[in-house]
Amino acid sequence: MNSIRTRFLLVLLAVGLIPMVFVILVTNQSTRDSLEESEREKIAAVTYEVARQARLVMDSAVNDLVALQGNRIVTDSSIPMDIRVEEMKRLVAAYKMFDDITLYDSKGVIVRSTTNENHPEPEEKTLWFKDCLSQQEVITSRPHHVVGEDGLHLKVYIPLNIASTVERFVLRARLKFDPMWDLIDGIKIGERGEAVLLDPRGRLIAGRDKEMISRPYFSGGVTPFWSHSKGFVKKEDEDYYFHSEILPVDDTGVGEAWVIACLRPRSEVLAYVQQAVTLQSRIALIVLIVTGLIGFWLAKMIANPIIRASAVARRVEDGELNVRIQEQGVSEIKQLGVSFNAMIDEVRNHRYELEGMVDSRTKSLRNSQKKLEDTSAQLRASYEAARDGIIVVGIEGNFIAANQRVIDLFQMSEEIGLNNVVDFAEGVKSKFSKPSQFISSWTKINNDDSQVRELEWIMTNPEEKILSVYTSPVLLPNGSQIARFWSFRDVTEERRLQKGLEQAQKMEAVGRLAGGVAHDFNNLLTGIIGNLSLVKTSDDRVFDEADNDFILSAKKASHRAAELVKQLLGFSRQSHLELDYCQVNEVIDEVKSLLKSTIDPKISISVNCNDDLWTVEADGTQVEQVIMNLCVNAIDAMNCSGGELDLVSENVSISENNIHNYSSDECGDFVKISVTDNGTGMSPEIKAKLFEPFFTTKEQGKGTGLGLATSYGIVKQHGGWIECESNLGVGTEFSIYLPRKDAPDREMKKNINDNILEATGDETILVVDDEDVVRKVAEGTLKAHGFKTISAANGKEAIEVLEERSEDVMLVLLDLTMPVMSGIETLAIIRERFVGMPVIVCSGYMVDLEGFEIENGLRPDAAIQKPYDIKDLTLKIRHLIDEAHAPLFA
């Protein structure tokens, strides 16, 4: 290992071997990944094409069925039976999908058939036959075996009425499933790959192995193709690549979805990788042998001249300065000889070399001095560019340094006040809110060589400003003080933003509390209003006029409470917005027209609207409520002596250049709405609590304190904000900012007819709510409209009821907030176990179905907010039940 020849040989081997090993590993992995990805893409393409062909096969079957349904000779009861049978035979011959057409009576006995002899099914007792007969609807069966027939068949049952008799008949068409089987069986993927068609229970419908027809394709009945569209699957203790595609119910037409999957053994693909690895390993071995031979030869060629040079160097070490190395051979060895011989010459001329070294050192020192001057200038420039005001005070109280930012912060001249600590304090003390406190703190800290302080000073002249101050002694390594460092930073804007953040956090917390209270109140109001409505509509009670007045007064009070709850939800930003492109000027005109006929004539209203005002995306009713609340407050502030109320709209563009003039930190285009009065104005203390809920300056009974809080919540929900400027004795100006949203060209919304009567029915509804009062109100309301009800106090009870009586229950009315099992958990189980069961969720909050689906991954069929609107509830129930039980074929 100590020989240069050996080391050089090892280096050459490493240089050749390491890259080769790395290339083999990288190539091996790249080859494996490329082959696997290629095979997956091929399998995916085949799967897609098979699914497309399968849809075409089922479409062909549907077209044949349509031809059968539309054939008047077969379905018209007035045509003689013999003619109809001949037409059925013609259809069987004409359409390859039809295997047999048979007419059964209501008892399931054959009346006529295109198969005259040895009919495989002389009697029809299937559930599909019974459903067709009882429901009088077209029923399509799943693929299944027929006695005496090969393969799978589909059956279509069509209800018929014969004109000459009151008895009902069923026309059954049997369709061959051979086209689908031939399609799947004909797919070849590699040597042992295959395609399969499975039903939801994991049974084989079509595939290469005919012995597995209608049997589970995987042991245990677990089919991974439904939950994953691609990946690996183990079959017969071997891994297979697979790619699957689901044929939904609309494509199969048999009332259930199917899944098509293409599989190929992973071992077939990896065989190619093994071949490539073997080839690469052989190449690497050959390269290693060649590299060793070449390295041995090169090591010998290069090491020999170095060994000779080493012998000459030992002679020089012994004092023989007249020796020379031969200056011949390859360029490097020749250069070595030249350099070694030159070294001996340099020893002779060391005096000259020393003088040259001194000159070089002198030049280097000058360069270092210049660099030091440049660094000092850069530090000075950085010191002047700092956003903090910086002062360095000497131990005698004199100013060593002060940057321009100090002069700007304290607005003082360079000649005055920057000499020493006393002059500075005298020059700036009048600018502070508490001059004596400033002088005391400044003097005390400068006289103490150990204090490190962080504090805040408040300036009031010429404007209010908050300074964050940091000071510390400047010490030498031995601990002795040579100066004191002062840093001043203007944090006025930071403190303003911090105060705004604290206010926003407080409003957010109060909003959450208000939303929770509103939710609980809605549950209580549902019971109150619902029971009052049930008492009012009861047929078995007679009330006198006084009792009716009491009930009416209670209902009015309850509805007022419901409106108060809506205001709470508006403040907590949980109210429902009907967003549309809104013209703010039209809303202002509407507010003005409402106010003109109701306010004191001593108050004048002026409107100044921008004719080219931008549009906004907003709930016009909510925006009108906000403007009306601000106008009512302004009128109350001017009511005693009259005044002027100004309504102004304008376009505002906020950019980085002017954003500091607004309370928002968002740039963009906004529509500004201003409501200005010359009333009494507000003090800073009142202004600080302006948007807090239940805060009011009005007399008892004249205000709830929710008007401005609700307006704040509504504007925030629209993505905007409210600003307020007020001075005592001068007046108040509220400014609303709403983001611009240009309206596209589109058709106007159609008016909805609100005069639709309440719906009725006799179906059974499952009412799920943990509140006993709410549950009873819902049951009473539904029973009053003819529906039958079953109740459950939580999700667990509801699931138990559905497991026992799922055939009776037509719809579930589900509360979201419940103990034991929440509404969301209950909805997930219903969707999994009781497919097709309509569900209406109800809550004290407004439920947005799209947002609900994004958050929870589930979507109920409808939603309704407490307290219930009886007409809305019954109409939704009627619509969902009718939609869920619509026939498969119209």
C-alpha cells in the first residue's frame, strides 16, 4: 500500500469500478421502472377499450329492448295473439341479442312463446317477474344462469294488459350474454394476462375461466377493483398488475354497477429486467478485468521516473548540489526535472528572493489598507441606510455617532442637539407626552454602565408616534465600557395593526359564541313555533277569540325571536348568502325611497352615486340591510335637531402606494359606500366598542345592540370591511368596502313560484333528533300532512330502526348535532348500508350542501334550517320521495 505503483493501480480500479456499479444500479432501477410503467399504460389502455366495447354491447341490448317496447304489434292488446307471436319470432330472428320472447299470465304460466318445444322455464316465479307484475314497471334482471341453457342471460319483464280480459300479463324477453362474454374472453394480455367482468358481489360475469361463472373471483369475496383503479393484486399466490374501470348503473342498465379489470402477472414483466441485469453484470466484469490490466501497465510507466527522481532528491539531501534530474520523458516528468533543478538554483539566489518577498509583502499591506477603507465606507452606508435611528454615546456623554434616521425621527437639525446627551434631551423633550419622565429615563440609563433595556416612548409632537427603544453598553473583551448604543424604531403602524388584530380576534370569539347560542335558540324556537302551529291547526279543539289572540301573540314573539337569531347568525358569519351580481346604486335608491316616507322632515337625504360604479357579487338583501342599519343609526343621532344624511357610492382602487390609508391589507378594486351624518358624533371610548354585539347607547327597549354587529358580520362575509370616522359634535361617517366583481353576460334568473301549496303524503318518515321537543314538533307537523313517522333520539337508534324497517321507511329527517352518534356518522352509515335512501339534514345553522360535501366527503339529498318552514319541509320531502322511486325506464 505504501508503493506509489500500488496506490495508482488501486485508484485506477476504483475509478473504473465505482462508476460502473453506479451505472448498473441506476440502469437496473430505470429499466425496471420503465418496463413496469409501460406495462401499466398498456393494461390501462386495454381496460379503457374493453370498457368502451362493453358499453357498446349494453347499448346494443338497450336498443333491441327499445325496439321491442316500441313494437306496437307485440305490445298492443287489440292485435290477435297469433299475429303477435309471429312478430315475436320475427324479432328473435332479427335481433341477435334476443334468445327467446315469452308471454306469461299473472300466475307465471306460459301463454305463448317463441320457443315452442322444451321451454326451459314453463313457469316464471322470480322476484323480477313479481316486481314487474306488482309495480307495473319494466324490470331488468341481473346476468344469471337459465336451466338447460349455456352461459348467462339477461331478462327484461314488460307488463301488458289484454283487452279481452281483466287479468294482467307479462312479456319476458331473454337476451343472450354471449357478446359480452366473447368480448372479455377474446382479450389477451401477454402470455397469461386476462380480462374479467365482475358484479358488485365479486362474482365473475365474463372472463376466460368459464367454470368460474357466477362464482366469487377472489377468495373471501373481497374485490379490490372497486376501491382502487390500479395497482397490485395477489391471485393464486402470485402478484398481478391490474387496471380497472367501473361501469356505472346508467351504463349497465340492470340496476347495479359492474367493474372491468385487466390483469397481467408481474413475473412476466420482471423477466425482462432480470435479463438486462445479467447482461450488465457480465459487461461490468469484463470492464473490471480490462481496467486492472491497463492500470498495472500505466502504474509501471508512471512510477519509474518518480522513483528515479526520489533517488536524486536523497543525494541533494546529503549535500550534493551539483546533481541534476534528466529533463526528458513525458511532459509532467520533464517538468518535474526542470522544477527540481530550478529549486537548486533558487537556493543559490535566496538573497534576491528575500528582497522580492519584502516588496510583495509591502504591496499586500497597501491592498489590505485599501480594502479596510472600503469596508468602513460600506459599514457607514449600511449604518445610514438602517431603518432604525442609531446613536452611539461616549462614556463622557458626548455623541460618537448618529445616523440620519435619528434626525428624521425627532425632526431636528444636524447642528442642534447632536453634540452630547444633555443637548439632545433638551432638544427633543417637548416632543414626548411626558417630558419629565423621558429626561429621567434618558439620564439614568446613560449614567449606568450595566443596564440593557428595551422600552417604549410615546411622542405627541408634531404627531403621535410610538418608538421602540433598545439600549446596551458597548464593552471591550476585558469587560470595560467604551460607549453606549441606542436604537430607536418607529412601531406606530405595528401597534395599530396589533390592536386591530386583537379586536378581530375578540370579534371572532364573540362571533363563535353568538353562533353557538343561535344554534341552541333555533332548537328551542323550533319546539315553540311548531307546537303553536300544531295547536292552532288542531281540529279537535275549539278556542275562543281571546285564546286565539294569545296564540297569535306568542307566535309573533317567537318569530321576532327567530329574526333575532338570524341577526346573531349574521354577526357570526354563518348566515346564508344568496350571491348575485349586484348594482349598489339600485340598493341605495331603494333605501332612500324607504326612508323618505318614514323619517322626520327636518332631516334631508342626499344621494351622490357614481354613474360608472363597478358591480359586486353580493346578497342584495343583506347589503340593503347593512345600509339601512347605518342610516337608522345616523337618523337617531340627528333626531332632535334635524340634519343632513348623505349616501355616496364611488370606485376605489387600492395599491401598494395607498394601502396605508385604509384599514385593510388587501390590494384590489373595491366599491365604497359612505353613510355620513352631522349628528352628535361619538367619543373614542364608544367608537372602540362600536361593533361589539349587544352594545348600544340607546334607551332601554329601543335597541338590541345587534345592528352594527350584524352589519360587521355581513360585510366580512362578503369579503369586505367597514371603516368609521367620528368626532363629538361634528358627525359620523361609515364607509363600506366591497370587492369588485364584473358581471358576465348571462340570462336572468327565473322567478320561483312561492304560491305552491304544502305537500302531503302517506309514506313513513324516520325523524332523528336528540331534542325531544323538536322531534315531537316534526312528527306532529308531518302527521298533520298525512305522513306516518318513526322517531329516534340519536344516530345509533336510527340505524337500528332502519335495519328492522328499511322497507317501510321512505326518507330520513336527520339532525346533525347529536350524542352517541353524530348526524355525519349516521349519514355515512346510511349511505353505505341503505343505498338510495333519501336523507334531509337539519340544523340550527344554514347548511351549504357543496361546502358540506367538501368538508365531510358526503352529500345529503337536501338540507333545512331550524325552526322549520312547514311548506318548505313538506315540499322537499315530497320531491325527494317521488324522485327516489321514479321508474328505471320512463
